[in-house]
Amino acid sequence: MDEQALLGLNPNADADFRQRALAYFEQLKISQDAWQVCAEALAQSIYSDDHIKFFCFQVLEHQIKFKYSELTEVQQQLIRETLITWLQAQEARRNTLLKDTMREQCIPSLVESWYQILQNYQYNNSELTCQCLEVVGAYVSWIDLSLIANERFINMLLGHMSVEVLREEACDCLFEIVNKGMDPIDKTKLVESLCQVLQSAGLFSIDQEDDVDFLARFSKLVNGMGQALIASWTKLIKNGDMKSAQDTLQAIEAKVSLMLQLLIHEDDDISSNIIGFCYDYLHILKQLSALSDQQKANVEAIMLAVMKKLTYDEEYNFENEGEDEAMFVEYRKQLKLLLDRLAQVSPELLLASVRRVFNTTLQNWQTTRFMEVEVAIRLLYMLAEALPVSHGAHFSGDVTKATALQDMMRTLVTSGVSAYQHTSVTLEFFETVVRYEKFFAVEPQHIPTVLMAFLDHRGLRHTSPKVRSRTAYLFSRFVKSLNKQMNPFIEDVLNRIQDLLELSPPENGYQALLSSDDQLFIYETAGVLIVNSEYSAERKQALMRNLLTPLMEKFKVLLEKLMMAQDEDRQMALADCLNHAVGFASRTSKAFSNKQTVKQCGCSEVYLDCLQTFLPALSCPLQKEVLRSGVRTFLHRMIICLEEEVLPFIPSASEHMLKDCEAKDLQEFIPLINQITAKFKTQVSPFLQQMFMPLLHAIFEVLLLPAEENDQSAALEKQMLRRSYFAFLQTVTGSGMSEVIANQGAENVERVLFTVIQGAVDYPDPIAQKTCFIILSKLVELWGGKDGPVGFADFVYKHIVPACFLAPLKQTFDLADAQTVLALSECAVTLKTIHLKRGPECIQYLQQEYLPSLQVAPEIIQEFCQALQQPDAKVFKNYLKVFFQRAKP
């Protein structure tokens, strides 16, 4: 079958071949494994003959129904990806061939037929004419533009721009023509000729047009013309044609007035469609050595337009934001990019404009509409990114800028605008004072005013849950940023937030002001206030105990209630509340960086009390997953804060967490053991010796559990658990604790080693494979010498060396994948380590036994061994990648 038949250009030949191929296949009665042969052939592109590729797909289509459901998820995914990739490539080839054939044979005839349809039906069949215009627009990008961009076609399209039922499609068609790549001088001429006709037709008079749908299309067309002119200007500058570039720049400048009319339009879709032109125009101005008066006026006009368009409209629903609100948020992001670009063109003008708008608005904020007040504060907020400085130092350096920002911040915090009765203004106020937190280092006298705004009905006690939630986070940031400047206010603040710290049990029916997630920020803030204070250690300890004791007391009561609860919903509610209590206590510890800071504050005893209070939850048979998760997180924090003082609690906690555990439990428990192992090393050797095999048995038991064939969630959980298991072994070997493995008895050691070999070779998971090779390399380094454990040298040659070749030779070992390349790199390190520890014996084994068994040519064996003996490990890593690329079929 020829290529045209294969690609569908001769459907009869194609159908005939399919029929004969399938008939032949039925006669052969190919085995159920035929699909695998075909899939591998396609994956490696062994066959260049399209007949055979086609036949393979027919085999696959027939056979996959027998075997596909029996495969693992990874194998299924591999087949899907192989088929999809091949089909996409064939589709691309087919499309290219179709287009090439059409260009040669029928495009001129098609274009002529379009013209005749447009000419004959433009007045009596608008639906057909519109469909034809859509077709023309779809073809313009890949056919010869001269067939369309000529006098007769363009004149007809421009005529359609004056016909109400045709002009939207005509707009889109003209946009495609303008968007087509062509010589920059020709493009400028084309755009200018279009503009002249459009302007003559009165289409540039935007204020006289009421049809917003048409204006949205027209705005897109103007945007395309503007960007086309700018692209031409860029090319001409690059080519050194300064005269033509200047002519094009004048053409661009002539469109700015129209651009501004569209940018300022009240309909955001119309405005949004012109932003690209506006942005690119500002980019041109940024490159010019000096701006003319007209260009400066254009910049100011764009600036005022952006400020106006940033404003919310009356219909915006702040309490229940839907699709329209989401679109406006995205539109605002586009406008912010324009503002940033304006700052690059003229930072002084932007600063002066924002200052003028800000001061004018805040002088009369009580009588000004909320959207104007919000946008005035928003502009001040946006200046921080538009006029960037290092480390937020907005109030030093450039005196003019620092003074302007300082004046505006002073006005913001003293004007009383934080009391404005609209959530958007309230939130913008808090966002801005946090963004400019360094202002309070310059004028600390304003701190009490802002603190009260955070703490009263304007912030944490606002009627809107949305405001309360966001304020909780911002308050935490504000307090952290002020650090020692908070000292005069600490006890007052702690007293004022007392009611916000209360743990709300499910049975009290009281709707707390803050959600549990928001309370986390308040607890963290309380911890920061206590730890960063200048109080004595005794006073800090007392304050921390006052903060945590109510949590511990309620925890004990709630745990007792949970043990007696019968209703499952009540059990869940109580468990969540217990988990919140542990989480709050854990969050207060974020104020400490290490054990030394905890001891300096005298808080070790308080956290040890918390630990003793929370650990009994691990023995609760109800809602184990929720309770274990909270206690596990607390233990992670205590390892940092209490260090070795936490060790006596670990064995009992580990024993409880290993009971009746599932894949996710183990996956989350192993990082805790890794943290303990890496931090304390030999200090926890006895503990690791004791729990090593129980942990491994729990892991193996879960991994061996049968799962539903198509249960992707279970397959993923097992994959993640397998990774966690190998990460645990890596931590043990990497922390100098290999004796923990060695002391588990020969049978258990062998089992562990074989799981690592299996992980390196059999599982198509490059992240796990990389970890396995790291483990093998470390074990060879520790045990691979002459004085290593009995039998380990044989294990190296019988299993580790083969693993270093079998894994990369697997079809699933994709050398184009970044993670797989990292795994190969660790494989290279393993081989280098074997050579380092075993010396010439290793080279002899590779040359005389192993590589010949793989049918590797003698000259390649010699080349491989020479690369392995290179002192620079990087040389061998690079060689190994090339070696396996050549070795794979």
C-alpha cells in the first residue's frame, strides 16, 4: 500500500488493505502475547515500513481485549502512551501531507469558490456567507496569502465590515490575514491600507458603536494590527532599516488614540482584547532613548486608563464570587502587568499619578464610593511590585520615592479608612500595611493604631468570615515582621486574643469566630509574641503554660469522651477536635528554631507535658488515622525543639503507630523514623535494632496485600510506600548505621538486599530506582572491601553488577526522562564504587565473564572498562548513558 493509501488519501485502498490484514490475522490465530511484541516494536520504532506498523495496530486492537485488564497500571500507561505518541505523529504527518497536496492541487480553486460564494450570497444568505468567512479565516494561516490579501478579496471583506450580520466574522477573517507572517514592510503597508478604509467607514468612532459583541471582535482586530506593526518595527530595527522603522513607528503612534478608546471602554472584554497592543507599545517606549511630549502624554493616558479600569463595578459579588468575578480578577492581573510596564517606562510619572489619586481619594473617603477607595489603596499596594527594591526597603535609598511612599502610608494608617464599611476596602487596608511593614520601623508610633484595627471589629472580629480568615493570616505576618517592636504590646495582645484561642468542642453548638485553620495562625502569633519578648525565662514559661494548659485539659476530657462515643459522626467530630488541639500546640513551637531557644525560654517542660498528654491518643482504637496524623506532626516538631529529650517517648509511640496500619499510615510514619535516624544516629541504634524488622514486616505485609485490578489509588499508595521504604534504608545506610541491617540475621539481611535489587531493576519508578542505587553504592562502600561481611562480595558480582545493566536495559528505563537520567547517574556511581572497592578483580569479571554473557562486542567491552577506570566520575557517567543508548534496540 502506498503512503497516500496509508494516510487516507485513497480510502478504497486503505479499506481493502484493512480487510485483507484482518482476514490474514484471523487465519494465523496469533498468541495472546502478540500485542506485547507489537507494542515494543512501535515503542522503539523498529519497523520503518508503515504496512507493518499498521498491521501491528490491527493485532493490538484485536488482542488487547484479552490481556489489557491483566496488566499493572504502569504497563497499561506505557501502552497508552506508546499508542498515543505514535498516533499523534502519524496524524501530524497526515496533516502535513494533506496540506501539501491541497496547496498543489486545489487551494486556488477553493479560494475562487470562496470568493464566488461571498460575492453571490452576501446579501441574500448571511448564514452561508458567515460560514464561508469562518472557513477563509481557518485556511489563511497555511495557504499563500496573496490568494486572499489582494484587492478584490480585501475590498469585499471591508465591505462586509459595514454589514451588521457579517461584520463580526469579517473582523475575525481580517484578523487572521493581519496575523499571517510576511515581510515587515509589506505588513506595514497592508495594515495601513486596512486602517485607512476602516477609518473612512467610521469604524474608529468607538463612542458611536453600541454593539459590544462587534466591538470585542473589532478590539481584537485592532490589537492584531497594532502588534503586527510592532513586530514589523522590531524586525526593521534588527535589520538596520531605520527609515522604514521610523515610518512604522509613526503608523503605530497613529493607532494609540484608537487603542486608548478601546482600553478605557466600560466593557472589560473589549478592553482586555487590546491590552497586548498596549503592553507591546510600552515596551517600544522603554527602548527609546527619550520620549517625545506626545509619547509622554500617551503614557499618562494609559496610566489613567489602567487606574480607572482597575475599579470594581457595582455588580461585583464579594460574598459569593462566581465566573464573572473570576474573569474580572484575571482581567485585573492583566492590568497589573500594564502597570508594571508603565513603571519601567516612567517610574516618576507612575509614582506621582498614584500619589495624586491616593491623596485625593483618602481626603474624602467617608463620602467616596467603596470601589474608588479600594482602588486608591490597591494602587499603593501595587507600587511595591511595580517599583521593586531589595528586602522591602521602600523607605530608604531614593529620597523622592521613600518620602512619597512614607507620606501615603502615614495617610493610610491615620485617616481612619480602616473603618470603611466594605470588605474590599478592609482587606486592601490590611494587605497594604503588611506589605509595607518596614514603614513601622520608621514610624513606630502608628503600631498601636494598626494593632487595634487587626484585633477589633475591623479585623479578627469582622462580621465577614472571609475578612476574619484573611486577617488571621495577615496578623501573624504583621506580628512576626515587627519582632522586638511588639514588646510594649505583648500582654495586651495576648489578653485580647484569648477568646480566639478557645478550642471549640463539637457539642457546645457555638459557632467560633475563626475556623481551626485560622486559629493555627493565632496560636503561632501567640507563640511568636512570647518567644520574641524581652521577658525573663520564668515569665516566658508561665505565659507559654497559660497558652497550652487549656489545650491539654480539654484534650484529656475529649479523649475520654471519644473512647465512650458510639455514634460514628460524633467520633469523627471529637477526633477532629483532638487533632486541632495537637495542631495548635504544634503550631506554637514554630516560634522556636532549635532546642537551645526552647531552653532559653524555659519551655522544655511545658512541651514535655504536652507530649505526655497527647501520646495516649495513639492507643485509642477509634479514628486512628486522624489521631495518629496529629501526634506524628507534633513529634516531628518536638524532635527539633526537644531533641534527645523526646527519645524516651519514641519506642512506645512507634509501637502504637505500627499496629493495624495501612499504606498511608506507614508512608507518613517512615519520615518520622528517618528524621530520628538522621538526627540522632548512633544514639538511637538500640531502638532501630529493635524496631527494624517489625517496621519492615508491616511494610511487606501491606505491599503484599492483593488489590483490585483497576484500583489506581491503591497502586499509587503502594508505589509511594515502596519509595518511603527505600528512603528509610537510604537514611539508615547514609547515617552510618549499616550495622542495624547487618545485625538482623543472615536471612533477613538477604531479604532486605533482594528488595533493593528488585527496586532497582523490576519497578519502573525512576525515583525509587535512584534511591536503590544510592543504597547499593553505600553498601558496597561499607561492605564491599576485603574485610566486608562473608558472602557480600559474591552478592556484588551475582546481583549488584547485573542490576546495574538490567535496569537501564529495560524498555521502561526512559533515558529521555530527567528522573531516569538521575537514576542512571547513581547506577554509574555504584559501578565506580564496586571498581574502587574490588579493583582489578572487578575489571576482570566484567571483561571475561559478565559483559561477554550479554553478547557485548569485545571492542565495546574494552571501551567500557577504560571508561570505568577513568578517575573523573563524570566521564564514566556520560559514557554510560551513551553505552545504554547504543545497547537498546
